[in-house]
Amino acid sequence: MELRRFRARDGREVILRSPRWSDLDDMLELVNSLVEEGAEVNLCEPYNREDEADWLAELLASVEKGDRISVVAEVEGHVIGHVEVRIGRCYEGHTGVLGIAVKRGYRDLGIGTELMKEAEQQARGRGLKLITLEVFATNSRAIHVYEKLGYRVIGRVPKGIYKDGRYIDRILMAKELHSDEACDHPSSGDAGMKVSSES
Ligand SMILES: CC(C)(COP(=O)(O)OP(=O)(O)OC[C@H]1O[C@@H](n2cnc3c(N)ncnc32)[C@H](O)[C@@H]1OP(=O)(O)O)[C@@H](O)C(=O)NCCC(=O)NCCS
């Protein structure tokens, strides 16, 4: 299902939509491009098509069941970005854990920000009150995007990552969602923010 379209900073048209089975090869390409570049995400081994098919089947099933929010960004007929929010269970049903990736070559064009806003809007629509995420302390681009959208650092696992021969802290960030927020206004995320920041 198409959700909306916008122009990236380089003028290309970006479609935000729900994922579908035919995205398999693009999703495989996306995940393996992250592995290949050594992106600051918890992926170290390339995926084969079977692994990715299992992952996509599980994603589509959990979206269908209402356990996950998932939005892809399509440019020129290919999926080049994905955001998901895994919705908590039981007493955590008001919370979600967000993960996002935009393919190298399509970054710094505003696509990640728009994916985040779309995921948040859907999360609000589903009644979620809190989104959390984890990020490598060295991932300054991602942290910039999250802080711009109102996420605050609420915790840190010292040396929680060991990558390429060095330890990196793992940072936990959170944002409270308010149903009355203007969803398309980045700075509105700060309004009434109650999540306590790391001191
Ligand atoms: C993090 C990620 C999703 C952001 O997506 P994106 O499409 O590049 O995001 P946007 O273009 O909307 O915004 C990027 C912002 O970071 C800024 N930026 C770029 N490099 C930066 C850096 N080294 N330090 C700080 N900010 C930086 C850009 O100027 C831009 O800021 P602005 O919107 O205020 O002008 C994307 O870079 C990505 O997928 N990275 C690899 C995977 C990953 O790290 N995922 C997140 C794991 S927690």
C-alpha cells in the first residue's frame, strides 16, 4: 500500500509504502550492502536469499498480525530504505523498538528522516506511547537524525559493541509519542518530552 510520495534533496521522487514479497531482492541487496560497507549496525555476515526470504516472510506475517510496523522507501522502482517498529507484548504493548537503514548512495537526502516520521505517525495511530532504539555511539549521522526528531539518550552500555578490533558503547534512546503532535513537524517531537535524558 502506498503511503505517500516526496522529493528527496536531489530531486528524485521517493515513494513510502508497505513492504511486499516482490521486494525480496532489493531487501537482500540493502542488507548485504550494509554488511559490505561495514555500516554501524549489528550485522556481520552476508545474508543469502533463503535467509532473507525467511526474514521477509516473518516481517510480512508480523505486519499482518499487527505486531510490527514496516515502511519501505522506493526510488526509481527499487527499495533503498526500510524502517520497522517492533511492537512490545503484554505490559509493553504501548512501546515499540525502532530499526532503520537507508542504502549508501541514498543518504543525506532526507529519506531516513521521512521514514522515521512515517513510522512514528503509524505508531501514534496504533496507540503507541514510547519508541526506543539502540545505536552505536560512533554512529553520528544516525544520532543526529534521532536527536533532530526528539529522541533523547536514556542509557548506555559501555563497550556493548566489539567491531573491527575496538569497543564501542551502545546507546539507548527513547521518545515519548503524543497523539496531539503535528506529525510532520520535526521539532514538535520536543514538545512535552518527558523521557528523562541520561545525566
Ligand atoms: C542513519 C540513516 C538511517 C539516516 O538516513 P538518511 O537518509 O541518511 O537521513 P537523512 O538524510 O534524513 O538525514 C541525515 C542527517 O545527518 C546529517 N549527517 C550526515 N553525516 C553526519 C555526521 N557524520 N554526523 C552528524 N550528522 C551527519 C545530515 O546532514 C542530515 O542532517 P539534516 O537533515 O539535519 O541536514 C542512514 O544513514 C543509514 O541507514 N545508515 C546506515 C545504517 C544505520 O546506521 N542505521 C541506523 C542504526 S541505529
